Amino acid sequence: MTRPGTEAQPLRVAIVGAGPAGFYATDQLFRTPGLVVEVDMYDRVPTPYGLVRAGVAPDHQKIKAVTAAFDKVAANPAFRFFGGVELGRHLSVDDLRAHYHMVLYTTGAQTDRRMGIPGEDLQRSHAATEFVAWYNGHPDYRDLTFDLSQERAAVVGVGNVAADVARILSRTPEELAATDIADYALEALSASRIREVYVLGRRGPAQAAFTNPEVRELGELAGADVTAQPEEVEPDELTRQALERAPDRATQKKIEIIKEYARRTPTAKPRRLVMRFLVSPVELRDDGTGAVGGMRLVKNRLYATATGTLQPKATDQFEDLPVALVFRSVGYRGVPLPGVPFNDDWGVILNAKGRVLDPQTKHPLVGQYTAGWIKRGPTGVIGTNKPDAAETVAGMIEDLARDIHLRPADPSPAAVERLIRERQPQYLSYQDWLRLDEIETRRGRETGKPRVKFTRVKDMLAALGRA
Amino acid sequence: MTIASLLAKKGPKVVTVQPEQTIRQALALLAEHNIGALVVVDPESRPIGILSERDVVRAAVRDEAVFTKTVSALMTRDVILGVPQDDLESVGRTMTDKRIRHLPVVDQRRLVGIISIGDVVKAQRDLYRGEVENLQMELTEEHGRPTGR
């Protein structure tokens, strides 16, 4: 038998996860000279784009434009999409091994890191990721509820997700109405009684992960005054030394923006967004009913590790924050896939440069690969997944050249389709998605929004005339 | 970004050597794994030094009998150790400033990985490429097609 990758025997690749990493990898495969390849992409939700649809904030439409590039990739006749098909539920790793030469996992980081403090599991303490999935209309999260009748909320963390959550909580109904936020979320947020939103960073402004455009946006909200405390935003000695040694304009600018917030006098806007630095939650207090009634903070100071990284160290000064709603945004973490080796240290699939490793021998498993956040952990921007996917695809091509790949019993596209029709007859194809996309954007045009999302699988099927 | 994400895709394998092993054995490990340095560990797998190809080259110039010497005789003892929570940026700066090519990484004193200056450069390059990619996408959106705004 000839090596796969030719007209006579195309290389058959399964990609699990229809987010940026999966699409970038598909694009790289299609662009590989001389390679004849067919890609089947799976996702457990019926719609593609992963976090671009369910993670990127609804008031950040510009970045969602990357989906146009994904649609171009999907238009290749050698590409198929099976939406609503879940690994471990409808298909097993063995099923994939029986039908593909190579399998690529791009499932992202589906859960949040925990803070590890008492009271974390009280009611009204939420993972920011769940709130994000909820306001973005993710079918698995749309039925969650958040008690927005409280007046004070805290967002723990100072990354871009934390900034998104703080901003969405602080936006006016009018601002939100012009976005593609889920309609039930718009309704709930319009009735929100939140007056104060605290954003809590354990280090100083210079070490905060959020990027300058995100910080700047917090100062331009129609219905919320942003504020910060002068003594917390002034760089300490170690930070000043670090900046002198390696001047960095973006960081300088970030500090300036936040210092300016500390100097602002509040206008009469209905909400306040309070940025706090050098504080860590140590406990969430029970209000007596099993829900958050307050948060105890410890103040931190910075110390330098051996490599010069400035890290927080708790002092003996505490403070109580009267918040009754908490969103944890201290990082994402990957979830193990059934039948795929996992590296618990880092919360990723066990891999070396994208080749999945056997946990016993530490050698690569034949024909199994990974890319994106489930490969390297949750870092970088959407575009970072392009070089990341390229690294993995380079390994795939290298292995193919050495004839290292799975030997599937039946690699024909028809055989897979038969199997999926049997296991998950309600799956959505890319054609189905493009029809939904058209309906969503049409509904948006009628109401002055980018789109109105379908948030229930049964509504999607009904719109396609399949319910 | 922390260096945890560099370690996450390097697999669990850190090639180590014991201080009483010979330089010949150490060189065999360097060649077998195609790497430039070995972390020297004590019986509890805690790093106590690092042996780089340069350490061996320097010694070999003076001493024909280098192969039979022990690792402990040639290794660098004063090793800077990283932790997974270290920022990529400060790690890169420290490695450049102090001319360190390999940084063992420990978590609660347990060796969890090693990072080379090449890993750092590649990670920084990928971050910049990612940002450029994002900016290009946004520009294409603004100028390439109607945005409705």
C-alpha cells in the first residue's frame, strides 16, 4: 500500500475541537505542498469557532472577524464539520483510530483554575469562564443564573477575561443592546442592581496581564466611573528597578493609564469600577444562607524570584470587602479527554511539541497530536495559535514522511459518516452552520446588532427544519 | 505569560545525571538526547548543579583525561533555578544578562523541567507573531469588508 497523502490515498485527519487552533492547523495542512489531505473536524457543540464565539466578549466584535478566515478554510471541499459530536460520548479514541491516519486534539482549556481558599464554593461565587460562556450564549451554560440583585461584585484576577467580565457587568443596557450578547443575558444585566465592581490583582499594575486597550476601555464606560487607589498603583522599588533595567513602553503606558484612573474624581455615573492591586482574597465569608456575604483580603508586597520575576508575598494586613458576588478569573485549565494521556502538572495533554506521549514510555503515540491551549496551556492571543498549530503540523508532516501514522481499518469518508449518523443523527454540518449564521445575522440586522445567537440546540435544529 | 506554558509542551522528560557518574557517561547522554546540558541531581532528584557541553570543552582543553573525571568535578554548582510561575519576560532577561543557556525549573524543590534560551526565544517569537496575526485580522476586517459601522 502506498503512503497516505496522495490522490489515490489521501491523508485522513480528525481534528477534535473547532476553535482557532483546529482551524489554524487545518489551514496549515491544506497549505502543505504536495500533500493530499482530508480533514474532519468535530466539536461537542453544534457550532464552530470555539472561544471566538463563546469566549471573546460580545462588545469586541472586531476580533471575531477571524471567523471569516476560518470560513475560507472550511470552504475547501476536503473539509467536513461534525458539530454536536462529543469525544467520549458519541465517539471514542478507538473509533477515531479505526478511521483516520492522524488525530489532532484542539479542545482548549475548558475549566477555570481554583483559588484554593475557604468559601470558594459558596453560592454567588462563580468561575468567570461560566459567566463568559453564559453571556455569550453557549448552549451548555445558558441556563445558569447569576444573582445580579446584589450591589457589590468582585472579579478576582487582572487578565483580559477579568477585564471582560468587569466591563460587561458595568455596561449600560444601551451599550449591551448593540452587541451580540445572548438575549437572556441582556435582559438579566439590564435589570442588574450592581453598583460597584471590584477588580482585584495580586501584584501591581506593571505585572497585570491585561493589555492596554482593555485597560483603556475600562476608563471609557458610559455608565461607570473607574477608580484606583494612588498608593496601590505607584510602582514599588523593585518594579522601578526592573523597568529601568529593561524599559518597556507598553508597561509604562499601562501604569500611566491606571495612575490617571487613581487621580480621577468620580462623576455622577451610576456605577463604580474599582481597580485594586497588591491584594489577594484569603476567604469568602458565608452570609448565613450558604452564599457569599463578604471577602477577606490580604495585602501583598512584591519580592523577586531567582530569575527576577516579581511575585506577591502576603503581609499581615487584612481588609474586608463587602462584596456578595464573586467571579474567579485566575486562569483556565484543560480538561482530560477520555482515552488521551494527560499531564496533571500543567493541565494539558501529555505532549512534546504537539506529539501526544505515552505516559509509561514517554515516547510519542503513533498518529496522535495536539495543538492550542490543551497543548501549551492558556496563554497568548487568538493569533498565537497559528505558530503553535504550525509546530504541531510540522511534526505531523515529518512523521508522515517517515511513514509513522495510524493504519485505520476503514479510512473512507463514507464509513465515518455512517458511524456518526448512527451515533449522533442530530449532528450539524458546516452547510448547516452557514445557514444558521445567515439566520443569526439576519435577526441581528432587524434589531441593530451584529447577530442574535441561537443558544439552544433544539432551536438550532428547529431553524434548520430538523426538529 | 509564565514559563509553565513552555514546560507544558516539552513532555515530562528531563535528562539528569548523578554527580558521581563519569564525564564519558554524561557525554553519552548529551549525544543520545541531542541536548546541550544535563541537570545534576541528588538521590532525591533535587538539582544540585548543571553540566553543560561548554564545561566539558573547557576542561578537555587542559586535560586529556577528562572522560574519566566525575560529573561533580566539572559541573557548575551555583545554578539559578526557575519556578513555573516565573514570567517569560524576566526569565529571558535574566538568561541573556547572565549568559545562561539552560534554566532548571523546580516546583517545591522538585525538578519539573529545563528551559533553554532557544525555548525562550521561540516562545517570545510566537507571542509576537500571534499579536501581529491578531492585528492583521482586525485590519483586514476594517478595510477588507463592510463592517456595518
